Amino acid sequence: MIRYINDIFLTEKTGKDFSKIKRRLRLGTGMTGLYFIMLSENPGDVFDIVPAPVFKQRRFRHRDHTIVGITENMKEAYSFVEGIVMDHYDRTGTYTDLKAGFIERYIKEPAERDSVKGQDRTRC
């Protein structure tokens, strides 16, 4: 199942075509030149940058993914990830718990944030 964060990071072009991109992503058709920034499944990593043709593989498309951003090229994807990392560093002064901090800030609802505080979270 493909999920999107509430405040997804989009470029101007992908923002205009977001509903079309979501439909094509679900079907695995006709997307070239797009890159998806996703939360990594690997606990040691924070983000994965995946080119759109990978979603043509049915097995990959039907796994759980949380999409954080959509860009037209790899350079913009790196810029978005760099901005996310620097924003976290500016707020906390450290690079530790980057994934947990990102999840808490962008994905969890306020009620869910309070229930997660006492739990042990993955360190990145």
C-alpha cells in the first residue's frame, strides 16, 4: 500500500500533476523521469530515492511505502533530502534520531505523537 505524508514535498510540475501521478503510480504505468523520496524500509537508513520505472514491478508496487516527495530529477531529490536533514539539524543540533524526528514531525498526528513518546524508537 502506498501512503503519502500530509505535507508531501513536490516540485512545481509534480504539484500540478499530483493526482495523475498518484493514479499512474497505483497502476504502474507511464512515468519516466520522476523520482520518489520514500522512508526507508531499512532501519539503518532514513530515505530511499527510487526512480519511477521501479514501480512497474508489481511486487514492488504492492509493498508498503510511505512517499515523502516527488521530483523530476535526481538533483532535486537530493536537494529535498538535504533540506530535510538540515532542517532537522537546525531544530535539534544533531543528526541522531533523524528518521524518528521526521516521522514525529510530518507523519504522526498530535494524538499519536503523545502515545509514541515513551516507546523506544529506531535510531538513525
